[in-house]
Amino acid sequence: MDVTVAVVGAGLAGLSAAWELSRAGAEVVMLDAGRRPGGMIVTERHDGFIVEGGPDGFLAAEPDIQELARQLGIGDRLVDQVARGSTLWTGRRLETLPEGRAAELLGIQIPSDVGAQHAAPLQHGFRSFGGGMQEIVDALVGCLVSRLRTTQGVTAIAPAARGWRLSFTGASSLDAEAIILAVPAWVAARLLAGLGVSAARALDTVLYVPSTTVSLAYRADQAPATLEGAGFVAAPDSGSAVRACTYAWRKYPNRAPAGYALLRAFVGPVDGDPAAIAHAELAAILGIGGDPLWARAFYWPRGLPRYSHGRTDRVAAVRERLAGLTPLAIAGAGFDGAGVSACVRSGREAALGVLKRLGASSLRG
């Protein structure tokens, strides 16, 4: 018997879920309201530079995204962080930070459930892909392209004879035996509340804060040779609009052509051009000489999830309620933690849960 599973949302969690489902023989339909899969993962190539618009890597201790890369045949594209260490901008000077302290200041922690066999030897470092984080998205889309429908936003979900009916803008619809909602928490809250899952309203307590990154290109001789480590973080009382900066051309290999430098600044809310403000502050903090060759800013109005107390219990309550319905699962950063590897894990676990409920026999015929 053919079984159709609808995956709503083509970010990394949704792509990972769809890939897991397709491996098991399910007929997958991916639906996304946007024009481009990958969510916040955006890699641009500009004059030999590799520019990241969203996450530029992941903790080396996290195995999920690396396992997926190997299964997709791009495990050899994984690259290790080159420059290590970081500094703290106090508002007056840069001070060396202990290993791992910058990650703590930025709210990044190595998961407690990662085994020691996965954590060594890069327990406190990061990894990425040779051509940028877009490589994992491109590999997944390459396997799923015939199943992907962009600009297809879901407006409502209702019970149907086959399981569920998903409605879209323009009065069209799709029937599916199961659904995975790999969408931001506020979208899932609305769709599930429409089904009468009252506990889902609490998912809307996840706060998504804005995120602005600015990449700036320079000649190598414009940047001082004395820069330490892979970047700096600004102390909360530093008064700096630049909250952190990565020396991108030093952090990972081949991020800039020979003879050039690439900086990536994380900018807080500002009045004015974030690229101009970032350059002015970096020139003062780092001693950059002259104007950038070019700058590229990325603004995510609802970028990073921040969780209020009790988030785990609220998500568990929603999942308990969904367990009593026709297969319908939730996945993504809004539920199971931020970070690209966490999104991969969340998507694949949601897919495995749906597959278990559908039963292998119904998939293989």
C-alpha cells in the first residue's frame, strides 16, 4: 500500500525528516511557504569568498549532522576548525579567553548526551563543510527535489478519510496518512490549535529573537597580523553594537582567496546601516585599515529561538496529545534545541516515530 507523508517546512529538520522517510519507502511530499529550502542555512560565493548568512558550522562533538553527511556521501567534505581560541572585547581592549569560554558567553554548550567516543578529539571545537553549510542542504535537496514543493504554505490541517487533509492558499489541498510539522513554534501552535490541540497554544511562548550578521571583505594587509584566535565576543557592558566577530578566513580553510581577509560580525539592533556600523566598530577594535572591498548583511527578523522555563514539559505535553491522533509529529529548533545538528536529530527522530506508527509493512507493500 502506498503511504503518503507530508513534511511541512523545508529547513534542515524538515529535509532530514523527509530523507529518513524516503529511505524507508514512504511517498514524501515536502511543502514550504518560501522559495528556497534550507531555512536559515544560506551560503553565498562571491569572488572566491565563501559567505555564510546563517550558521557557519556546528560543534564537533555533535554526531548527528556528521552521520547524515556520511550517509549522503559528503562525509569527505567535512572540515575542522583551523584557528582556535578567542578574545573578549571589554570596551577598551581585547583579552584572551580560556578555551570554551567564548562559546559559553554566546550560550553554546556541548550536549550532555553526547558520548565521549563522539566528543574526542575535537570536543571543544567546531566543524563545517568545505564549501559552506549549504552543502548539506544541497545534498538533501538533490535526493528529494522531485518531492519538494516551494511557495506552498499550509493554512490549515483537518482530519480526512486517508488521515489528514492539508489546505493551502488558493483553495487547493493534499491528503496524507501522516504529517511532520517542521516549522517554527508559532506556526505549529496555530495549526495544531486549529485541530483542537489546546496544549499547543503554549508552544507560542518560544521567543524568536532577531539576528543580523554582516560579512566584510578586506585585503589581508588591511587586517593586523597580530589577531589572536578565531574571533572575539563583546562583553555585555562593552557598549559595542558588534556582539561578536568571527575571523572567517582563519576559522575554516579556503573562506577567502589568498591575500584577502573575511570578517563576520554579529550585530545587535542598530539605527542605520549595520554594515557601516560593523565596519566602523571593527576598524576601531581590531585596527582595520581602509574601507571594506564589499559587505553583505543578512537579517533574520525571527532568527534564534529563546526558550522560557518549562519548555521541555510543554513540548512533551503536546507530543503526548499528538500520540492519540493519526500520525502527526513536530520537529525543529523550536521544540528540540537550536543548532544544526539538533535540527537533524529532531527531524530524523520525528520521521522514525511516524514510521513506527505507520508500520513497516504498510510502507513496503
